Amino acid sequence: MRILQCKLGDPEAKGLVERANGYLETSFLPGRVFTGPQDFNAQLDGWLAHRADTRHHRRIECRPADRIVVDRAAMVPLPPVAPAVGWRSAIRLARDHYVRVASNDYSVHPSVVGRLVEVVADPQQVTVTCAGQVVARHQRCWAGHQTVFLS
């Protein structure tokens, strides 16, 4: 799986994504509350198994639940080493002493302003190091446009 950014002026590609998002927004999300990404995924898995995967799809002319056995049989085993998950970047820490991951700003100890820091974000936390020393560690925030402070 990979992220694919659609080209400008390509409404067909964007429509495929938006149709799937619209289906989830109108059929899965209303009335639900999530405690985090794991809870969202658990609820989505249950909903897909009992509702979405049992609908007959015109495009594939069957139910997705009927195809899963064939798909799984065609899959190759996972490699023995787990893939790298998350995001990593090296930046020079600005005077405001925040690093941005997705749309959220995470505070970093101001003693390293102007120095090169490494930012590592995984699904659970954001860690900032400078010269091998941890200068900030935050629980990952999945809301948008938030400012997360050191405690």
C-alpha cells in the first residue's frame, strides 16, 4: 500500500476516493464515537465484515466476502522483518521550538533551538532527538490542527 497524490485536474481519480469516503461518512461514521485509531479500526473491521462485505457489488459482480478466500490464497507470506512504520525527518528547530507532524505542532525543549533535530512519528508517539538525546516525547495526537505541549 502507498500514498498516491492525484494529479491536478483529474476528477475521475479523485471521484473514486471521494465516493469511498462518502460511503463511510454516510453509512459507517454517523452516531459512532472512537477512543483512538485502534478503536476506529476495530469498529470498521466489524462493520465491514457484517455489513459492507456482504453487499452485492455490481463492479465485481459478487460480494466481497465471497472473494476474500481467493484473495488470501493468492497472497504471499510477509517478510521475516517487519516493515518500517511511521515517519522520520531531520530538521533545524525553529525559534518557536515546535515541530509539525501531519497538521499538529509538538513542542520541543527550547534548549535545542537552531540545532538539527530528528523527528520520529509512529502511530502511538512523536519523539524528537538532538545528538542522540531525547528532547521531546509526546503521545501522537490524531485530531487535526492541534498544539501539543511538553508536560
